[in-house]
Amino acid sequence: MSVLRTVTTAVFSLALVGVAFSPAAKADEWNDKTVMTFSAPVEIPGVHLKGWGVLPAGTYVFKLLDSQSDRHIVQIFNKDETVVYATILAIPNYRLRATGKTVVTFRERPAGLPEALRAWFYPGKVWGEEFVYPRAKAAELAKTASTPVLATTADLPLEVERPILTVNEPEVVQLKQAPVIAVKPTGEDVELAQAVTPPPAAEPIVAPAATLPATASSLPLIALFGLLALGGAGTLRLLQKRAS
């Protein structure tokens, strides 16, 4: 098991938080199951179990609960997958090149505060999950990190008293319907496209030029040339006889 460390930069707002990934992280690709071990506390968006807005250092399992649209629902479990700590709204965010390892990024925070979860990219995929925060928290994170942060203006519950287990629960329905924007460091709301990279435009497919099948034989053309040659020879003989 190797340890990956993200580096704080102004471009990606990464945080110096150690994350270890299980060798079996690709076991269930249909739900992107990934086992992660955080070496420091990590703040997460709602909806989470009461008292679990900050995950203590430890091992957790990330899975997709639903990804049938442009709204993805990510769940965070305990190591044994017996407790769902959080059910979070995420927007697909694209990167130019996929990597063979899981990548997790964090929002830069002031010293002494836990780093805030930003995005999760599964190995081999060019898109990842950019997590959506309540607007007030998003404005705070954007100001600190100097970069836009995804936010929702919907009045969603941040905490619940029981784990969310299915896509039919009211909190999940609310997450799927919640409006999503981006908040700039100035506190201004902007369109989502200013914070999330859309997939590259597909290049137009150019159909090859149509060609006729080579089914016609060249024999008729050869015969025609032969007849012309014979006619020319006959004409020359006739002219020679007249001249003599």
C-alpha cells in the first residue's frame, strides 16, 4: 500500500493530507468503490450523520449510490461498510488525462482547521466527483482557497439521525433536485461552468467519400478499341487503292 500526498497550490487548492488506498480499490467498478485512509481529519459536506461533519483520521469506503444523470450521489462508509456516515451531492468534473491511481483533492483551509474534501477521481476515468457544499460554507472555502467552490442554495438538511440507505429516501431526492452554482472568492455567485470543466467537445465524424464498386468489366472497352483499329486499317487500304 502506498501513500499519496497532495500538495497545496493556488491552481488546484490541494491540501497536505495523506491518503492511503487499498490494493482492492478496483474491486467494484460499477460503483467506484474505493478504500481510503486519511492521516488527518477531513471536513465533508452534508448530508451526514449527526456529529460527522468532520471525519476523524482513519479508514473509509467511498461509493457511488447513484450516477444516472449529471447529479451524482456519493456515500462514505466506515471501514466495514456497516455504517453510512455521509450522502453527498457531487457534480461530474472532467480532467484531461486519467491516471492509474485514485486521486483525492482538498480545499485549502487556515492553519488548525481540517482540510475540506474537494474532489475524488477513480482510477482510469477522466471524470471525477466534485463535491457540493452549502452556500455559506462554499463562500468561506472559496475565499480561503481563492478559487470558485460548488454550492447549492437549497435548504438541505446537513445532518440526519439515521443512515441513508437507498436512492428513494427524501434526502437523496432533495439532493438530485437541488440547484447548483459556483461561489467565487469575492462571494459572487457564478455559473457552474466557471468552476467545473465540461467534457471536451467531440470531433465531428467525417464519412469517407463514396466510391462506386469496381464491378464493371474492361472487356467491352478493349473490344471497342479493336473495332476502331480495324476500321482505320480498312480505310487506309481503300485510300491506297484509289490512289493507285
